[in-house]
Amino acid sequence: MDRDELIGILKDILELASDGSTAMTDDVVELDSARFCDPERLAREREVLFLRRPQVVGMAVDLKPGHFSTQTVAGVPVLLTRDNDGGFHAFLNACRHRGTTLADGCGKARRLVCPWHAWSYDLKGSLTGVAHAGTFGDVDKGQTGLIALPAAERYGMLFVTPTPGMEIDIDAMMGDLGAELDGLDFSRLHLVAERTTEVDLNWKLGNDTGFELYHVSYLHKDSVGPANIGNTGLYRRYEYNHRMAAVSPAALDLIGTPESQWRPMDHLQFIYNIFPSTGLVVAAPMVALTRLDPGSVPGKSTFRFASYSWEPLDDENARAGAEFMNEFLYNVVTSEDFPTAARTQANLETGLLDRILVGRNEPAIAWAHRAYDVLITG
């Protein structure tokens, strides 16, 4: 986004703040409890929304040439590599001999060697070595490489569809949002830290915690609340994806001052959802990337969190500040948002609470659930 667009967004939010208003839909929406508790629906969501669609697995800066990393995407063990020519690849993280996990964690490697029987593969997925090949028997190395998963690198981000053979068209999936993210130049980012944890809530309830600004002044009154004007924001939809824009209270001091003196990103924060469950928070000091994957039962999910600094982490002070922000934001989500949503999950699972409400001031939640329904019933 250029400066003029940022100024326009800031002016629109300030007008809403002055009116005590926010972006709104036409009606209050009811969400039935079954969508958060039904195992059959969960299986359908995993198949349609996660296994058949590209998922964001990281930023391009996460993988340097000659490096690999691993993660699980909607229950599928995934191995990510960048070969020495800079190519990005994704594979099922399974040795083709007896199928055990080939690699754990992340690191630099010329070859990936299976811990069980020492079969080895290069970073392009080709089988390069069979231990004691003379006694093992014939193996067609050309047909016994790692199982490739559709992968793409676009807009400074890494995408993987966790099902072999699927087409992957990131430009079509992202639409106008792709150009907007491309303009943010994520190649400038520096990874601070990443972690994964299991949470006791449905993946959609987890998503919903980041889809509205209504709760910020209350649930987060002692953490991030003072840095935001609660219940005030703009909402924009990019087909299935969306963006919310929030503003700091300090921005109110800009009213009546020359726009030429404004520094919009000192006051704005953008919260993106890359459908179905990737969250992307973009602000002046940092970027956070999250993903919620469905668990084995409706009331369980896997939460992946990573944060990035725009500035190099080449001295102790820079790294300490970035790590503090990483820890702070992670704790806000996992000790405030998710425990609250987990209590909602527990109440829904009693069968006594048959529905919950989504207000007119929570447009992102209403639209996201409408999109889930369209795709899983289509």
C-alpha cells in the first residue's frame, strides 16, 4: 500500500472513532453449536478447507538455500526444503523404505538421512543412497524419491497443499490481496521465533478470537488493549480472504494536524486472514504469522505462531526487544484469547448452549463462517 492509501485508511478509521462506530454488517448472525462440535463436519472441513487448498506454511525468509524445516499441516507431516539453487520444495515427511519420519526440526543439510536404516535423499527429494544396497535388493531410485506435495512461493510467503497431485494457483486463491501483500516486501523480515502448541478449542473458535476488535478493550485491558481503540476498525473482503485495520488511541491526536506530517504506520495495524485459518498481523515494529489446524476431535486444534522483525537482529538489544515482543504477543493469545474461547467450547459441548451470536460489529466472523458453509456443502 502506498502512503495515500494508508492515509485514506487512517482517516476513515478516525472518522469511525470520532463517531464511536466501526465497520458493520446488516444483521446479527446466529451460529449453531454443531459447527463447533460435530465430528462429521470436522472431517469434511479438514478434507475441503485444508487438504485440498493451499495453506501458508511460513515466510520465504524462513528457508535459506541448503536448509530444511518440518511441521504438521492438518495432520499431514510435511518436510520443507530449499535446495542449493534456491528452489522451494515440500514433501510428505516419510522415508520411502519403511515410512518413518525422515527429519525433525529444522537445520542445514546436504542430504536428509533416515534415522532408521540410513536411506538418504537430497533437498530436491531424490533418493540418493540405500544403505547396504547389495543385500537389500533392487530399488528404482528414480521412482522412489520423496512424495512431493504441491508447493509455491509467492508474495514472500510459502504455500503447500497437503495432498499430492493437486493443482496450486496462489494468484487465483489470493486475488487482489496478493498484490497488497507483495507490496509489503516481506523479504525484509527476520524470523524471531516460532512454536506450535495444542489448544482445547475448535479451530474456528480460535480463528474467531482474532476476527473482531469488540473484545480488545475488555479481555485485553491489561495487555494490548491500551494500544488499540477497541470496537473500532475497517473491514475489507478479498473473496474468501479478508483484512481488518485497527488504530492506536494516539492517532486521535492527528485530528486537525496537517496530513503531510502523518506517519500512518505508527498508528495502524493490519490483521489479515488468509483463508481458511492463517492469521497475519502487520505493524510497524513486527509481523506475526499464525495458523490453526483442526485437531483429531472438534474440541482440539494445533496453533502455530511465528513472529518477525523488520529490522536485523544483529545485536543483543535488537534481539532482546524482538524476543520480548514475540513472547508478549504469544502469551496474549494463549493465556487470554484461547482460554476464554476454550470455555465457550466446553459450554457448547454440553449440548445446553445450542447457538452463539455474532454482532453487526463482527463482520469478519460472519463472513468467514458463511464461506466455510458454502465450500463444505457445495
